[in-house]
Amino acid sequence: MGQKVVVLGGGVAGLTAAHELMERGFEVEVYEFKMIPGGKARSMPFTGSGKDGRADLPGEHGFRLFPKFYRHVIDTMKRIPDEKGTVFNHLVEVPRLDIATTTHPLVELVAKMNFTIEDLKAEMRVLFDNGLGLSGEDLDHYVAKLWQVMTSSDERIENEYQDIPWWEFIDADKYSPAFRNVFGNITKTLVACKSTRANTKTVGTVAAQMTMDILTPGTSFVRILNGPTNDRWINPWVSFLRANGVKYYTEAKAERIHYSDDRITGAEVSIKGGEPVTVTGDYYICAFPVEVMAGFIPDDMAEAHHDMANIRLLAKSVDWMNGIQFYLKEDVPVTPGHVMYFDSPWALTSISQRQFWPAFDWSKYGDGTVKGVLSVDISDWETEGVLFGKPAMHCTPEEIRQEVWEQLKRGLNVGQELLRDDVLHSYFLDTDIHFDNPHETVNLEPLLINEVGTWQLRPNAYTSIPNLFLASDYVRTNTDLATMEGANEAARRAVNAILHAANSKAKPCKIWEMYQYDVLGIDWLAPWHAHDRHRFHRGQPWDGKIL
């Protein structure tokens, strides 16, 4: 086609956009700020940990997971070749999701499926009535609220639930402390947002979908990679794109975007610390996180374009969700899956990785003595911890290490001793957390949070500037969640908009609907949706009946 697209940002969104454009004959250049490709999804080395010629230990921004409801990322992975066929073959199923509390041994979630609200309530009792302190009334009410989300029409979800906080929707104040702890705080681990701020459209639909996936037999509700993210996914992807003509630059810092006569005329980029150069194309995709994109919008652009001005407002709706890895002298599997620490002040989730990395030779990394790694996500950086009485964002790296380790032990060592101090070898904290300023800890890559009232601020993948397009997880998508899936979908939408602008006859990128709750391809909730759609258009509340 001879048309060129400049992609600023080389994370999942930028890589996806490049992939889809390359397949449709466009010339593509990608400029990634960091030395390592992949953006928030990248692996990063624990610099200096390698001894005697060994490689540095692998670290992550946070552990990678691929829920069963992901469609867009999975489709892309199936089209990235590597030595195993495609990188999709590096995904392995995670059979368990456990709940840890400070009062009861690990609670295992099981996999079953039934098709009525009464059966769903019975299964939920099995899942959660294991010493978590939840009453039958608590469980019945929570399932009823999930049922309400699942049987509500799309119109009600989009136009009504978007403006209702999850805490209010589930009537958290009216139920037990255990109910508030388990179901009210689920938003911290799900979307890194307090339930008094998170909107029900996002939290309710994702919670309902994941509950359905957990209860569906046959496959796991989530998958993970069988090794470090860049080894198994990102590096093969970049190699594939480069082999097919995409120019992918690392250490390429976008300095500014040139805007004139209501168009983008170029972008200034500094490559490997050199002098800025102006790169030009027919179309431009900004694949930055929202808080970064906001910094590229000058006042004149914001004044002329309402959607650009909204991005600057949306950039305030971010919070922290970052990872820490504990390297162990002994492998401690904990459980064959993830653990959610429901009453940990810092909203921890963890997974013991080695059991899912069978072909990874740990003897070639670090000092050769590491036998396992416990990878942990910290989703609440503002609540005081149990050791130092400080939130994570006010702690030193060593204090964060001690605090997280203590919270893990308090959740895992109830009635048994799963985690011992003497197995700890070393730790690695996400390098996006910076402690350079003695008065303030800085997070270079926070996470968009789905707060009440923010949907109207979120832009489409196309913009009111004819040759500017957006590909990032803050863009309006069916996924509606700041994830790799949302970033991938946003990139597909940006590419489809470019195809339209270019009058291309190439096939548009596939966009999937999300949160359908179908079983074996059958929309078994269609009668409820039809009934509620009728009621919504008549201004009536949801009642859960069938048309």
C-alpha cells in the first residue's frame, strides 16, 4: 500500500498494532522508550544477580495471567511463530485458585457448573463457606448480585451500572464484616481500586465472568506462561515483526508530537540518548499509558479537541499495582495456582512459578542455588501495613520486602508452616518503583482504574484529529479493563480506524464481544436479557424475570 504508520510505544498495544498493520501491507515503525521491549508486560533482569557467568535472575512488572475470557491476546499469540509452533503453546493451565486468610488454612476453589440461581448459590456455599466467616445470607446476597449483573441487558449495564460504585451495588454496609472483606474488597485485587470508587459495570461483569469460568468444567479459568514473559512471548514477537519488515526501536524516547493545521505532522524521538530526530508518517498511533499520553497533549490541542482534553482529566484515575519476586533456596509450591490474600492490608496475590516452568533451568541463573520463585502482586499501596504502620508507597525497598513477606506468612502459615524465613534467598522489586526522591516514591507505570464516571472521559481508538489514533488500555473497548487484553483490543480498533481512513480494502481486525456468559456457544441468558432490555427502555428497574 505504501502508507506508513508511526507507532509510539512498544508494549502489547504497540506490538499488536504493528502486527496487524504489517499483515495488511503498511510500512510500520515502532518506538519503545525502554531498553527491553514489551512495556508493562515485559520481563526484566534482576541486574547484578548473575554470578560466575550465569544469567541474571528473571523479574517481572507483575506476574502474567491470561484469564479464560481473553480472546484478542490469545488470537494474536496463535499467530506468533516460535520453536514450539506458536507462542500460544507456551500457555499452561492453572488448576487452582485459593483464598488465604489469617484465620483459616487455604480455601480451595473448585470447578463445577450448574444453570439456575439456586444451584449457583449452592456451589458458591461450597466455594466460600470454609471458615471465611460468611453467613448463608452473605452468600445468597452476593450470588443474587452476580445474577443481577449476568441477567441485566447491555443497555442497563452501559448506562446505569457505569455510575454505581461496586460497594453501593452489593449493599456492602448492610452485610457482615466478612462479606465486606471478601466481596467488598475484591476490587483491590481485580482492578487495583477501592470498591467505593470502582464502577459496577467493570467490576460486576468481570467478577461474574470469572465466577462462571471458575465453575465451568473442562478447562482452567486462567492460564500462565511456562517461563519468563519475554523469553516465551515478547522476544519471539519482536523477532517475527522485524523479520517481516517492521522497524522496532528500543531506547527510543518520544519527546513531543508536532501538531499543526489540525493534524499530526511528526514526532520528535531521541534514540539511544542521541539528539532528537523528527519521524514522520501518514498516520500516527500513540500506544502510551494514559498518564504518559496526557503529557503529549498541549493546550492548543486540548482546546480544539474535546477528546484530547478528556485524556488529561482521565490521567488522574490511576493507581498502583506492581510486583515483587521472592527467590527461594527451596521450591515452595504452596498450591498449584494463584492465592488471593483477602485480608492482607496490601491486597496481595501470589503464584509459585517453578511448578509451571518445567523447562526452565534455574541452575543457569543467579548464583545457581535458587530453587523456586514466589511472584507477588501488590495492589494496595496506600493502606498501612502490619509491621511498620506505613503504606507501601512510603516504605523503603527493604521495608516493602519485609512487609510483604510477613503478610504472605500470616496468610499461608495458618495451621501449618508453608513459608519459612530460612528459605528466602533474595528478592526483586519492580524497577518501575523509584526511590530517588527521599520525600516521595514514584511509580513510572501506574494502572488505569475504572472509577465511577470515567467512561465518558475515555476516548475511542480514533480521534478528532484525522491522522492520530490511540492504542492503549484506557481506550473504550469491550474488554473495559486495564489489561493486556484491553490493550490488544484497543490496538485492533486503532488499526481498523486507519484502514477506514486509508480507504483500504484489507480485512478489518477481529473484535470480540466480551462477558457473554455463554455455555458451549449458547446464550442461555438471552430470555432474561430480552426481558430486562424491555424494562430498561420503559424506565423500569431490573427484576430478574424471564420474557
